[in-house]
Amino acid sequence: METFLTFLDWLEALFGRWVVTPLGAVFFWDVWFWDNVGDDKGIELPIVVLWLVLGALFFTLRFQFVNVRAFRHAIDCVRGRYSSPDDPGEISHFEALSAALSATVGLGNIAGVAVAVSKGGPGAVFWMVVMGLLGMSSKFAECTLGQKYRVLDGNGGVSGGPMHYLERGLAEIGRPRLGRFLAVAFALMCIGGSFGGGNMFQSNQAWKMVGMVTGLEARLAAAVFGALLAAAVGVVIIGGIRRIGHVAAALVPFMCGLYLLCGLWIVLTHADQIGGAFATILTSAFRPEAAAWGGFMGVLVQGLRRAAFSNEAGIGSAPIAHSAAITREPVREGMVALLEPFIDTVIVCSTTGLVIVVTGAYVNDGSTAGIELTAKAFASVFPWFPVLLAITATLFAFSTMISWSYYGERCWSFLFGARTSNYYKALFLLFAWFGAVSPLAQVIEFSDLMILGMAFPNIPGVILLSGRIKADLDSYLARLRAGEFARH
């Protein structure tokens, strides 16, 4: 055993680090960029983030900037202009988009952006936006496949996502063993991610905000809050994707609109500083104050990392929700899905980042970070805002948790059978309570590892199937130009 641990220490020194999680010890590679100061300090870029960035670049070029070309049509699809009630599925385009957004528009948009800015500087906001725009192509590709290879049961129920298109899609192109391996790997990582970033991180940060506003910091109060949140989540997830879709469709526009309205008001009250804030963000993105190479890589890494965690483009989670949409055209749902990173990162995350920069809250002694830094920025204009933010944070956490419960439950059913899904739901609610009483550092480490790790099996499979996506996209656009689709 001692020899084995020594070997692990050697691997850690050579390649990266070990992260101990409730699911065991998982090796996570990192890419290191050294600054030009001459010491041994470096900037850590998890290789999975680089994997997501390269995948997003590939899909953007492979599908000839579908993130730009299909943007307007995607909005028309969400509005229901090409929908038919006779198509198979369980939820509408709008409900599918809302369910997927409820999983991504969460506390990462509030706390995650603040973490990126506090560690990487204002320039991290710019790189978050870049990653969001590129991620639109990744969402299109994976959600198209989610629809294409979904499984319909005899009762109108739907099951879809990477675990299905990796297994069935790769089998069709002569790689059945690879497909099965990647499908199982993805399902395991998704279950872990649903317990971590989709659950524990959310309840943890929601309680931190509620505890800060109420002044209740006792472990008992955290336990009570976690139990109440878990109970509320349980009421929704029992109804499956249809109830989740209905709740998300009502909740997501409300909570996003409320948060964006407050952010816009703060920006307008600092109208004379908006130009300077944008200049600070752009300058910091390319010419940070720190040493040239190390400073640039630091701000770049923080922006890309938090954007990847926030919008989940390329992770493979969103196809599970979009596969339930009512449609006969997989490409159409892929176009609906590409709106997610735009809303999540380009709009919501940018609003948070701009508020933090325009109010000057990012200039601090390091005593505040995460959601507390965001609260400080908003409170500089609205002294009462921490109370509203506590409510918003709880809603964000709740919406994220109900969607991620569905993601994890679908993967659990794929591995262990639908009859065992109640065991998963019980575990999920237990982790919801556990997150509220757990230290933040452990929760974030576990969250990043499991959710970002889902990209390792997902992206190679999507790349291998990209030829079929491209053929379907070309066919769909040709029929759209020919007027073959009825508009309502």
C-alpha cells in the first residue's frame, strides 16, 4: 500500500493532482503554464477545459458557424412557429429549453462569475463570453444527437442523451465496443455530477447566502434549510420530466428576468462608468497587470473554466432534457439548444461580471469571494439586495437541482433499470441536504471534477458522429429554404 501511495505521489508531481470524492479517488490531469518570474508557481488549466474549448472550436468550424447562421431560426422554433402537437415527445421546445436552462442558469452565474473575476481579474468576463459563443455550436451538435437517437417507450415516454447516442450511434458506424464503453463512462460521471455540481454545490451556496442574510450560521440551521430544500425538490422530481418542464417554464423566465432587471438597473446607475468598465475588461483580458505570460494565462484559464462549468456546453447534460422535446426534426431541437450558452453565459454571466466591475467590487482584499462578492456588488446600490439575492439564489439552486435530478435519474435507469430509479431519487435528496452542511471547498472540487469529466466520453463520440450531424443539418436547411416546413 505504501509503495502504491508513493507511486500516486510521483504521478501527482508529474501530471496533476488526485481529488478524493465520495465516489473514490479520481485522477484529474492538469496543464500547467509557468509565468516569467522564474519561480515554481504556475497556472493550472484542467485538461478537460482545454478539451471543451477545442471541441467547441471544432464544432463551430465543422458546422460553418451554425451558432450564427441558425440563431434567428432558433428563436422562431422556441416561439412555436414550427411546432406540431402530433409530433412525438413529452414537452414543448420552450419547456425543453427552460428545463435545460434551469440546470445551467444557477449559482454558477452568481458565484462562479465572482470566483472567476476574483481569481483572474475583470478580463475573465471577456473569455467567458468567448467560450459561451463557441459553446453554442457544441450544444447544437450534442442536442441534435440527443433527439436523433432517443428511445420512445409505448406510453409516450422518452429517454435520450449521450448514453444512448454514444452506444447506438457509434454501433451504427462500426464501433459498438467503444460506444458501450463511452456510454457507461458518461452515465457514471453524470450520476456523480448530479450529486455534486447539480445538487450539493447549489444547496451549499444557497444556504451560504441565506445564512449571511439571516445571520444564522449554526449547523442546525443549515441542516433545517437543507431538509426544506430537499423536500421542495422531492415534490417536483416525483412527477418526472413533464412536471420539471412545467415548473422550469414558469420559474426560469421569472428568476432570470428579476436578476437581469436588478443588474441592468445597477449598470444604468453607473452609466458614466460603463465605458471604463468595458475598457477594463478588454484590457485585462489581453494585457493583465501580472507578468505578461502568466497573467494572460491566468485570466484566460479562469474565464474558460468558469464558463465551461456554467453553460455545460459539450458536457452532455442538456441532450437528456432536449431529447424529450416534441418534434420530428432532431436538427430543429439542436438549434433551440444553441440558445442556452447565449442566454446563460453571454447574457446572465456577463451581467454579473459587469456589475462586479462597474461597481468596483472586484477590488478587494480577498476577504470576499463567490456569492458574497456578488452580494457586495449589488448591495452597493441596493442595500436590501442581499435579501433578494438570497431568494434568487435559492430559486436558482432549486431550478438547477430539479433538472439535474432528471439527468442523473435517466443515467441511473440506463445503467440499473427504470425500476430502481426511486433509489436514485432518495440518494439525490440526501445529497441535497448534505450539500447545505458541507464545506464549500470540498463541494466545488467534487463538482468541477464530475461535471467537467462528463466531456471526456461525450466529445469524442460527438466528433465521430459529426458527419451525420452535418448531413442532417444540410438537409434541414435545404428543406427550410424550400418552404417545406409549415409555420404556425
